[in-house]
Amino acid sequence: MSMRMSRGWRSSMLLAGLLMAGGPGWGQSTSQTPGDQKPGQQTPAPQGTPDDAGPNTDSGGIVLGKKKEADTPPPAPAEEKVANPNGEVFSLRVDVPVVNLDVSVLLDKNHQFVPGLKQGNFLVTEDGVEQQVATLRMSKTPITAVMLLEFAANSWAFIQDMQNASASFFRTMQPEDYVAVATYDMQTHILCDFTNDRDTVRQALQSMVIPTFSETNEFDALYETLDRLTRIEGRKYIVLISSGRDTLSRLTWDQMMAKIKATPNVTIFTVSTGGFVRELRGGMGGSRDMSYLQADNEMKTIAAMTGGMHFAPIFQGELPDIFGQINQSIRNQYVLTYRPTNSKNDGSYRKVKVYLVDNEGKPMKMVDEKGKPLKYSIIARDGYKAKLPVE
């Protein structure tokens, strides 16, 4: 038994010695104080710090420098500037007005058209300021015309004069011409629209048999005709065959004249009726005579303003010569253009005058084969209305 206890005690002592030599157990702390550090033993490095805290200065470690930002790349070379690289074509639009003038030059003696004039023979002024003529050409083209006829229940002599005059104009009609026929009393009546069929025009003239009203609203009829003509392109003519008296129009003379000024490319020829009766009676007498004199002056003004002519025949035999002059004037014209020095679009009315000059700039003189001077007339519109900015 004693031997058994001796062995047991010896085993216990041996186990205790091994435990003391093997290092710390589960409950013993593994940390060491600096004083406990053995010579030659290195202290472990502390936990790392963020990169922006700078390098670790502990000796024995690897020092890492602060991370540098990447260098900014150099700018790309500038592209070479090339004028109009795509070869595009650009245009600048400048609205410069151009004035077109139809000018007839007729000899006073036989009313023949004067051919052969050059661009330098025309002198044009606008509101008294000389203009530079840009182009000049001769025009001999078919016509577009309206016969506007007074057909009212007045004196039969006036109606007969109108019918004879309209028939004379009809006989000058060419195959390429377009003619319309309209009459007026209290209202305007279209007998035929524009046509180049002579039979249609003849039937329209022959349809005037019995007039209805005695009132003659000339201002209203002319205004309405001008309004219709604004829808037609090109040069137009009105042949107004009338006594010239206006009795009951809604419009005034000034309103009708303003319409004439505002309507471009329209020339009006006026033929007064009743000349023989008025001469036979020594005038119509009193206020009635004054009324016809005023009517004649109004017909002259209308024609002159638009570049036309006024005629007051007394005998029927004068009609062929009258419409021969009209035919010469409208079928043979000089068409000249110029750019006005006053380029404002202010809607004002510009007064235009046309003169003939020789090579030295002096007024042109014409002579016949025997050297005798010839008088001539220049027939052109007396002005035009400038455009407004919104037109």
C-alpha cells in the first residue's frame, strides 16, 4: 500500500512540474508589459492607420508614401478651323423694290407709236429726284381688257354712242386677247367674263336692249371692277365708255381715286358719250351743263392718273381713229424698270414723271422728213403707291 501511495504521489509531482514548464493555462493573460519583454524580442506593430494619416514612423517597418493623385492628361490639340467646312451655300435676301413703268410715245399729229428709242433716251424722276433706268424693252403682247359700259335709262343718244364705241373696240380685238364686258346703272352687271371668243363678246354687246334704272353709279362700278382685276396677274386695261356722271354711288370720288392709286398694273382709257347732243343743244344748259363739264374733267383725271387717254368724240366717224390710238398705245409700249432711291416701305404715293432726252441730256426734239418739228406725247402712269412693311 505504501508503495502504491508512493507511486501516486510521484506521479502527481511529475504532472505538476510539467504544467509549470508548459506556459500559461486558459485563465492566464497572454499580454506582456514592456518590462517583461525579453532581450531581442520585437514588439508587434500596432493596427494600421488610414492612408491619409501619413507614414508609420515605427522603426523596423516598411514606410509607404502617401498615394499621389493621377496627373491630369494634356488637353487635346485644337481642331483646325476651316471656313465653310461642309461646302454649304448661304444666301442673303434683301427686299429692294423695283418699279415697272409702261410708257407709250405717240405723235400728236397721227397718233403713231414712236419706235427705236433707247434706254438713254428716257429720264425718270420720282418726287422730283432723278432715277437710274435699269432696263428697257419693247412690249407687243395680247391684251387683257374690260369694257365697262354705262347702260342706264337716260337719253337714247347716250346709249347709242356707247353701243357704237363698244362695237368699234370689239373690232380691234385680236385672237389672243382676253376681253370681259360689264355694264352698270344702280348696280354692276357682268355680261361676259374674260374670254378670247369673239362670238361670246359679240353676244354680250348685243344683249343690251332695254335699260332698267336711270341712276348711274360710276364710282361704285369702277371700284368693283378694279377690285376684281387685282386677282389677275399682268397688265390690265379698262375701257370706260360713259357720260361720266355719277348720281347715287355709295363711294365718294376720293375713295374711288384712292382705289385707283392702290391698284397696280391697270391702265384706264375713258370715252365720253353724248358729245353730239351736247353740241347740238349748245350745252345741256344750267346746272346740268356744269354736271357734264365736271364729268369730263373726272374722266380726264382718271385716264391721266393711270397712263391712259381720254376722248370726247362728237361724231361717230371719229371712233375708228380713237380706238386705233388706243390699240396702238396698248399693243406697242416701252417697259422700263428702275430701283427707287427712296426704298422706304411707308405706303406713300410717289409721283413719277417721264421725259425724253437726247444723247446730251437735253429735251428730245423730233422732226419729219422735211425737217419740220413734230410734237409727241409721253403716256405713262403718274405715280405709284409704295408697299407697306407687312406686304
